[in-house]
Amino acid sequence: MIAVVGGFTGALGLIIGSFLNVVAWRVPRGESIVTPPSACPSCGHEIRARDNVPVLSWLLLRGRCRDCRVAISAHYPVIELLTGAAFVAVALWLAPSILGAAGLEAGAWGAAQPALLAGTVVQLVAFLYLAALTVVLSDIDIAVHRLPNAIVLPGYVVGAVLLTAAALLMGEPQRLLVAAIGMAGSFLFYAIPAFLYPAGMGMGDVKLAGVLGMFLGYLGWEQLVVGVAAAFVVGAVAGIALMIFRRTGRRTPIPFGPWMFAGAWIGIFGGVPLASGYLKLVGLA
Ligand SMILES: [Zn+2]
């Protein structure tokens, strides 16, 4: 059953990834993500439906436009594959709770609990949304060093609606309190350095921090603390590595958004073991 959930979600991820390519290209340019339909940037021919299948079309066309044969960047299928892989990872993480609520847990067949089941499905949707944000905002931040408001700000609304629905349906309203504290705390944690040293930390990072804090707090205190702290650890290590290997200067701005997302996912998947391991290490547990 878990393989079915993972396979279905992975296929969905490839399709969403294809859409994220459109978003990542058009939103920073202020273009509509709905119209016009996708066209070859070189010859202007509209992309046919059969040439718009994620990854496969790019492979079958050997990375070239069907009409003018101009090379199409491997960036597009890579983004589709990354989104598919991220969706599979989220699905494998949350599928056991869904199958349990559906009464389909291996070795423990039970009655389905409709409200709990609905809650676990909404929770899956919420974290798939976060995975999509991760791919598209990292892509844009690396390309143009920006985190567009048009994508970040709806994250507060979509995240709040989905996580509230999930927590209430699952009968765990206390999650919402930690989510609210995580949102405000993470926002302030980034706002202070951004205020003191505007060249180092952008307002886009501060706004994104609130969204990530909400998702992390929903999961729990360990995830929240580890997720926020890991962003700085990963960002610092990556910054030093870049300085050494690419000889970037200490003042070359590097986008921080991707490291914030990396830290958040470390918190999501590893927050509980990392927090307890750290407390043991310092002798507090
Ligand atoms: Zn073309």
C-alpha cells in the first residue's frame, strides 16, 4: 500500500514540477502563470500536449525543440525529477499515518476513522505544498537572488488553512499554538539580523522564515528549534565551502533561501532524534 501511495504521489510530483518550471520562469518576470500557453522561447511555437509530458518528452526529443531544434535546458527535467523525488519522500514519511487512519495498517486491520483519515490526507497535502515551495523558491532564489512575495506571502494563508484543518480533523489542536509561536518566533529571529545588517539578510528571507516556522512548529518544538538552527549551520558550511572552492569573496551575496529550506527539512525529518542526541551530548538528557 505504501508503494502505491508513493508511486501515485511521485507521478503527481512530476506534473507539479512541470508547472513549477513555468512558475519559476514567469513569476520573477511579472508574467501570468495561466496564459499564454507554454511556447518555445526561440521559435515561439506553442508546446504540443504530447511534448509537455514531464521528463519523458525532454528525453524523447533529446533535449531539443520539435520545431526549431534549439537546445532545451536539462534544468527543466531536473526540476521535474526533484519535485517527484521530494513528493515521494513526503509521501513515504506520512503514508503510515494515512494508512493507519484508513484501517489499512499492515498486521493491524481496524475500522477506518473518517475524521482522522481526512486530517492525515490534508496534512499530506500541506507538506506536499511545502515541498513544491521548496523547489520553486530555491530555483528562483539561486537564479535571481529573490524570493518573490507573490509566492512567499500566499504560503501564510495556504499553510494556515491546511495545517489548521489537519490539526482540528486529527483532534490535535495544540499543534496550532506551537505553529503560531513558530511562525512569529522564526520571523523575529530573522527580522533582527535583517534589521541590523540589511546587506546580509533580505526581507524575502524574513518573510519565508515565518512560513517555515509555522510548518515546523505544527510538527513540534524539536522540529522547530532544529529546523531553524540547521539552516544557519548548513548555510555557514556551504558559504565557507563556496569561498574555498569558488573563491567567492566574503561579501559576495549568496542566496540564503535554499539553506533555509534545507534546514527546515532537516528539522522535519530529523528534528526529534537530532534534538535528543544534542541534549544527551551536552548532558541535559
Ligand atoms: Zn523552437
